[in-house]
Amino acid sequence: MIGEIAVIPQIEGPARGVVAKAVAEIAAQGLRCQVGPAGTSVEGELDAILEAVRAIERRLRADGIERAVIEVRLQMEPHPETLEHQVEGIVAEAA
């Protein structure tokens, strides 16, 4: 399954450190991921993606962040997908 997870902490100041910890939680679940400017694309089994979201929520709370938005988008396909395959057709069309 392909998905995207975006973490938007409600804190003052830069959020890069918080987002970096969220990406570490995604990687800890064994998911392939690509960090983007507005979210992190993930590739893996549904259970692993959902566990990554749970781990992110636990990390936020452990770090004292009481307010945040965690957005999750999932793409169901009838066959296995990869992060690269999702963008290959777009790149080919743009050329």
C-alpha cells in the first residue's frame, strides 16, 4: 500500500525537529519513505502504516506536544505498488 503521513504540530517555532522524529518513527516500522515538503510518502503493509501513525502519536505526547494534526492518506491498489511507480507515469508525461 502507498500512503502519505503529514504531521503538523501546534507549537511555536520551527517544527522540523518534531517532523524528523515522526519520520524516524515511520522508518522504525520498516516502511520505505520519502520525505516531501508537505508530507512523507510511505510504502508498506497497512498494519505497519497504521502502527507508524500510532507511534507518531505516542512520540508527540511523550515530547509534551499536546496539539497536533496527523493527516493520513492511503491508496488502495489491486496489485503491489512502489513509491517510484506512482511518479513514473507523471514524469514520462511531463517530458
